[in-house]
Amino acid sequence: MPARIFETKSNLPAGVRCGDFVVFHDSSEAYAEVVATLLLDPDRLFAAGQAIQSPWQSAATDKTVVEIGGRSYFFKRYNCLGGGYRLKNLFRNSRALKSWWAGWKFLELGLPTPRPIACLEERRLRLLGRSYLLFELIDGAQSLLDRWAGLSAEGRRDVLSLLGSEIGNMHRRGLLHGDLNWRNVLVREISRSLEVYFVDLDGCSDAGGVNREQAEKDMSHFFRDMQRNQATGEETALFMASWEKAFRLR
């Protein structure tokens, strides 16, 4: 079943042309300075940021943390990979724009993800060049992959129980993440309680309705990482019980 195009009820303007860029942005006044700074020269802003290094670095994307108006933001750039890339994306949205709309859909449904601030697609005669995505930065967050080893036994149970509920809620709402590996789940502790956030939503789809087979396929990378990081049978069962309860909620 083909994924539906994401629809959003938020008060966001449609994309507008600004030079070589098609621009989508949060319309609230609080981000006016941020968007204006971004549009001056996105690559210069990107170069001035603090690059985020990863063992899974690829030529397709670069990530950095930038500061605008005294606040830090997560800035992701999707690189142009040549003529074939331009032609392939001639009549479809960039990965950045897919992630932009998915992020707003998550927030509208109460699913935890960083707030998208702006999305830029570089288009010349419809041919896609680079694209950019700016998010609010979740201070103090780590990927679950990096955080797991430092969690106590109780902390591991808490985070897996919370994630089971959030993923079950996502599936109940008809959404599939597309790549639920532990790098794409952020965890942070606030006032002795844990928070989780889903990131890298460019593979996300709105299936309209999700059955168990689709949900289990969507969680395959999550199960793989539980096994690789030696989650116990008890921890796995707790995750599944929380997922089942949220998924079956009506």
C-alpha cells in the first residue's frame, strides 16, 4: 500500500521561492530572526557551526550545531550527489522536505520529535541541489545507542517501557518510522525522569492504518539493536508489553 502524503493542520505557510531556494518555515514570530539568518547564506551558516562527527558518516548528509540569536539549533544538510540525483528528485520532494512534514505530523499527534524550524530546497529548473533542515536542539540528549551503557538496570527498564508506549502510539496513529535503529532515538533525563525523541524522519510514512506485521517490520532495527546491546529477556518483554498496550488502545 503506497504511503499517503503527509497532511498538516499547523499554521505553516506553503513553500515560497527565495532566489534559488524553495523555503518552508515555522511562521511564528519567535523564529523570524532565525529564518532570516538562515536565508542569508545557509552554507556559510553551516560552515560556522560545530560539526557533528559520527562513525556512520556518509557523503549524503552533513550535520552541525549552529548558534543564532544566542540559541543553539541542529542543522542538517542533504548533499547533491550528481546528475542522477538531480533527475531522480525532479518531481518528488527532497528527503529534507519529507522529514519536515513528518516532523510536524508527529508534533500534531503528540509524538515526541524535535521541532522543525525551517526547510530549504535548492531548485534550479526543478532540478534539486542541496537541501537543508533546521531543528530545535534537544539539550543534553544522546542517542539510545550511546546512552544505553550508562543506564542503570532501572533506567533501562524505564526507557524501554517509555519507548514501547511511544512506538505503539505511533503505530496506532497509522505512522511508520522507517528506520527505528537506536541512533534515531534520542534520550535525555530531566528532573530524574526520562524523555525520548524520534529523529531522522525522512523515511517515515503515513500508512493510514498499521497492522501487526507492518509494525513488527518497522521495529526490526529496534529489535536488532536490543539484541546487539544485550537487552535481557525481561527488558524485551517489558518493551513489547508497553508497545502492545499502546498499540491496542482504542
